[in-house]
Amino acid sequence: MQSSNSKQKIWSAARNTATILGLAMLVYNGLSGVFGSSGTATVHAQTDPFLSRRVDMLEQRLYSIESRLNSVSTQVQPPMISTIPSTTQNDVNFLRTQVDGMRIRLGEVECGVLKLDERTLTAAQRRTNRTGSSSDRCRDNFGTPIMLSARP
């Protein structure tokens, strides 16, 4: 029995030793990470030939785009020609008469709509809707036909 007991003691001691060594390495790594200098870690450049070719291709494309942009920006653009004709007093007067004609026509259309509105009301509603506004002249003669002036 002593031999199995001594084996158990040896295994137990080996486990304890391994546990202590593992904890010591963890503590060492933790402390070296916290207190170690950040410049000690070296970064190895990637030496992949495919990556190098890809970077070269991208550089060439960027260079070609840059050169095209430079050539476009250096090209002389023709000056913009003013296409706005000078307006004369006759043009301004013509436009005024056109706007006045449109105002008159709009007033006739509004009056026609008011006449139609008055025609749809009952006699009792017509008596209560007397407002005394400027539209009364259109509502007063609601039975007359709606006459619009001729289009210019």
C-alpha cells in the first residue's frame, strides 16, 4: 500500500508544481503586458506577392485618375455666352397688357363661379347669405347667362 500511497503523493506534488508554474507564467505575462514597453512588440510586414501586386495596381489606378482629373481641370472651357436678350420698354408694356388681360379674365371666371353657386342655393339660403361684399354684383344677377370675354 505504501507504493500506491507514494505514487499518489508524487502525482499530487507534480500537479501542484504544474499549477504553480502555470500561475507564475500567467502572472509574468500579465505583469509584462501591463508594465512592459509598447515598443518591444515587432510588427512583421506582409510579404505576400499577391498583396504587393494588388497594392501596385491600386497605386497605378489612383495615379491615372489623378492625371485625368488634372488634364480635365487644365482644359480651357469656352466662356459662357449670355443668351438673355435685352428687354425694351415695348416688351415690358406688352407683358403688362397681357397680365391685365389675364386679371380681367380671371375676374370674369370668378363671377361666373359665384353665379353658378348662387343658382344651386334654395331661395331661403339666398336670403340668409346676403353679405354685402363685392361679390354681390355677381350673385345678384345669378339668372343671367355667364358671358366670358373672348380669348385674346
